Amino acid sequence: MAGRASMNAAAQRAEARLTGRHVAAMFVGGFAIIIAVNVTLAINAVRTFPGKETASSYVASQTFDADRAAQDALGWTLDVTLGPEVLRLAVAGPDGATVRPEIVTATLGRATTVADDVSPDFAWDGTAWVAAIAAEHGNWNLRIEMLAADGTHFRRRLPLRVER
């Protein structure tokens, strides 16, 4: 019986030889998987890229510090809430009083794609700007530009989350 077992093992080893064709197939298959994954990721990256934020980053950088200082000098505190059906934006001044800035532009969207971007139709309810929104669960960004009474432009990107 022992001789028979060793013959079966020897026969199995002879049948399972690693040949050059096997190695070449593994090599080609491995690289094919790597290339397919890279092409898929590159296509998705290009397809979901929202584009440039500004025409010239150099020109925008020349006034960045002054713009930020002017915005900070307003002393505004933003209270933003996003639910599945409502977006609410309340602005308070440095004294805690409600501020009603003019909304120049507002875009609510995902951080990774522009496919779900919407421009909220804000209405003033007496204490805050409110907009009806259909927002699914997950992470969202509100990119907003407002105009203060003194003419200062106030720009922010506010990360938001809708819970299930």
C-alpha cells in the first residue's frame, strides 16, 4: 500500500509541472489586470473632474490674503444644516445678531463629481435662508458666495453630511 501512495504522488507531481507557458500566462495575466485597473481609474478620474476653479491661480493668489482678511473682519458665524429635504443657512454677526447677506452664487454638490450639483433656490424666512432640496445621504459641499452690506464678498466651501 505504501508503494502505491508514493506512485500516485509521483504521478500527480509529473502532471502538475510548471512550464514556461504557465509562467508566461501568469505574467501576462497579472499585467493585464494592473493595466485594466489603471485605465478604469484614469477614465473615472477624467470623467468626474469638475474643471478649473479659476482661470489663473496666480492672479487669484495676488489678492487672496486681503480677501480672506476682509471676510474674517466681518466676524460672521455660519450655521448650516442639510436634511434630506431642506437646506438652511443662518448667518450671525459678531454680536450674535442675524445678518441677511445677499447670496451671489450657491452650489450644493458632492465633493467628487458635478453630476449631482444643484443651485438652491433660497428664500428668506426672517432668520435664515432656506431652500427645498432633495439630498440623499452622504457627504455634500455647499460652495457659496455672499455679499455683505459694505460690499465685501464672502466665499466659503462648507462640508455637510446627510445622515440616513
